[in-house]
Amino acid sequence: MNIPTPHINAKKEDIAKIVLMPGDPLRAKKIAETYLEDVKLVNEVRNMFMYTGTYKGVKITVAGSGMGCPSIGIYSYELFKFYDVDYIIRVGSAGSYKEEIKVYDIFNVKESFGENNYAKIAANIDSNIIEAGKVLFDKIEEVAKKKNIKIHSGRCHSSDVFYRYENVLDFAKANNLSLVEMETFALFANAKLTKKQAACLLTVSDSLVTNEVTSAEERQNNFMGMIELALEASIELK
């Protein structure tokens, strides 16, 4: 069945019920080619690549989201609403606001703190804090514990601004924020709106406390522990 949206030209049957969603479409390509069998490119509109294959016999789609709430807001809504996706796990990078959360640590987002009106406008949610889907969040915690993977969890800052004039660490402390990224607030809002499940796994790419920074190549090649955790949690959803 072909139900193209303005942004996705995949056939409905080519999108899995479970989607891993990195921001970078090239990272989606690398994840799919590294971990999935029988991989097929199912969307390339605007070069926002989406791939579907199987992981340990379970059908999985890996889909780029782009940067920021507006971009992931479009793609996640269309996947939930028109392609009947049940679960989306965002897999991305983030900056750390806390000294104890270090570069390459993995973080399971329990709550997303948004700095925009996306949730109100798109989903009529009158709050700047939205929780992850309990089923997905708990499954990730369970699998991490079972496989002895150390992860952090807590509240993540979903910011619209990458370069800020103010002291962001003061802002983070005042709002109990552990990390910063740019997409999760919209993803969680869309999941609430469509009554689906969303989670977010992040790997720390830089520290706003120590100023340690990783390169784009390091992020692409060394964040695979997070991907493996997301995949292992996904196959247990069945």
C-alpha cells in the first residue's frame, strides 16, 4: 500500500512497527548497514534516508529525523499517524550539564524539558515537561540491567538554540536538567498525541562542564553501544 506523505515516500508495508531515529540520515545508513539484515532503502525524500531490515529476525526501520523539534516533529508524527508505527526510539548525541555524566556515557531520557510551544500547538499539551513512554523507558532500563550496561536517566533539556548568550549551566541547575539536545520534546509530544510509545537514548558527545568535545567521526563510530541497547530493547517488545 502506497501512502506517501509530503516527506516520506515509503510504502506503508515497508515501514516497521519499531523505528530507531537518529538525527543524521548518514548515521541511519551506518546503523542499518551495520546491524540489519536484508536492508532496503525505503525513503530518500530530501535525503532523509530511512532503511528497513531485520535484527535477530525482528523487522526494524532506522529513520533520520533531521535537527530540531520542527524536523523530528514532522517525521515522527507522520510515522505514528500514517504509517502506524507503535514505537520510536530516538538515538542521538547530547551535551552534559553534570560533571558525573561524562563523554560517551549513555543516558535514558525519563523526562524532556522543552523551551518552545511545540507541545501546546501540536498536541494541546500545556506543559514544558513530557515523560517518555513508560513501556519503552522501562524496557530499556530492564535490558541495560540484564546486560550490565551502565546508563544514566533523568531530565533532558530539549533546546531550540545551540548557541546561547546566557550561562546555560545556571539555567540547567535551576530546572534540574542533566543533558541538552534538540529533538526529544517534539517526539514525546507526538507520542502522547497519537497514544504511541517514544523513548530517547543519548550518548554524551561533549561536556559543558569540562569542555571536552568529540569529533563527528568519533560520534558516528563510537556511539554503537547505545544503538545495540536500543536494538536489544526493541526485539523484546515483541
